[in-house]
Amino acid sequence: MAEQAKRRVAAVEGLFTLDEEPRLIGGRLTGAGGYCFPKSLGGADPATPAGEVEEVLLSRRGRIWSYTNSEYPPPPPFVLTEPYEPITVAAVELEVEKMVVLGQVVPGWGVSDLAVGMEVELVLGTLYEDDENEYLTWQWQPVGPAG
């Protein structure tokens, strides 16, 4: 009997698309012209009422602004597996919006492979799985070979 493929779902709804070329779902502050991610943060500034945030799909590419490894488990929605395997995270300045978004770097890339200014693109990766679903999140994939 063939094993049925797991359903691929977002670990947290409303933060990114599940398209072949995924995008983060952010907000554009219509009055100020700036951007926010997630979109819900657009109303956090008392000078910009929440009603003035337009939903937009953010750039898929950007450049590494900073990076580090995470030797300790991150908070939810991260689901721990034992033993915990450290991950690499990068703060990426998006190409068009010029805002910085933090995210996990795809497995197989460590801090010794990365550099400030390196180009990356947004991809989907597995955060965790259960018997029925594969729970996805966004990750940064370097464009080009590992250092």
C-alpha cells in the first residue's frame, strides 16, 4: 500500500503564501508609504491608524543584513524535536521595501557559509510534521553556492 503524501500547511496562517514562489504577506502604510511585517504590526504606531494599512506581497529577494546561529530553542510556533538541532537565522533587508525581516536560513547553511550583503530568496521549509501534515514556514535560501 502506497503511503499518502502529507498535506502541506502554513505553521502560522496569514504570514506568507503557499505558492510555488512564496511571498511574505505584509502591509504598506498608505499615509506614510512605509512597510510592515506582519501586516498586523501596521497599526502598532499610534500615528498610523490600523485602517490605513494595505495588504501587500513583499519582495522575495533581499540581502543579508546580519546573521547568527540559534543554540537555544526559539519560542512558539517552533515545535521542539529532541534533541534540539541549532539553526541559523538571518536578518534580511528586502530588495524593494528596504525593511529587515528575520527568518531561518535553509538547513545545510551555517554561519561560516554566510556573509553580510549576500543575496537570498524566500523559500518554504518544514518547521515540523505530524501524522497528517507538514507545517511550513518561510526560510532564506542563499542565491549561489555555499562559501
